[in-house]
Amino acid sequence: IPYKIEISDPSESEFRQLFESVSRAMNVPIDDSTMDYLLARHYREAERPMRCCHARDLLLQVQNYCQFHDTPIRATREAIDAAVVNYFAITAPARTGRINVSRN
């Protein structure tokens, strides 16, 4: 990447505004209590930094979750939990296919 532009993490207020804007644009409603839950449970409690891309990325996960489960597209606590687990998942390293055999 020839040009690098530093983009600082949003404040909680900026993160809320960003989430509201993206949720309107994507037509994925999120109410204040669910937003409070998201911030408390998945950011403060997890000591996870807020990133500008999280609003779009998590709401895309919510959209896909709702479509898969054939439920109205809405950011519920259940959908948010599923989105966070999927988005922030840590994958295990690939196996090499080698078998360790000890010889006695």
C-alpha cells in the first residue's frame, strides 16, 4: 500500500453514531438497549477496541444470521451475539497431516 492514512479508533459516542448511520443505510434496525448491550458485553467486558469497520461488518453478519434463520432482519441480542462470535472467531492453525510416532 503506497499511501498510509492513520485512522484512529472511534470514541464510544462516535461508534454509536456510526452504528446508527450504517444500520439505517443497511436497513438493519438496532435499538438503544441492544446497542448498550453490544458495547457493555462485547467491547467493555471483552476489553475489545472499537474499530470503524465493525459497524458495517457486524451488521452484515446480523443480516446473514437473520436471513439464514428466516427471521426479520433486526439487530437483536441473539443476532449480535452470533455476529460477534463469528466475526471475532479465532481459528486453529492448519494441521500438517503429519503423525508423530514415538519409538521405544
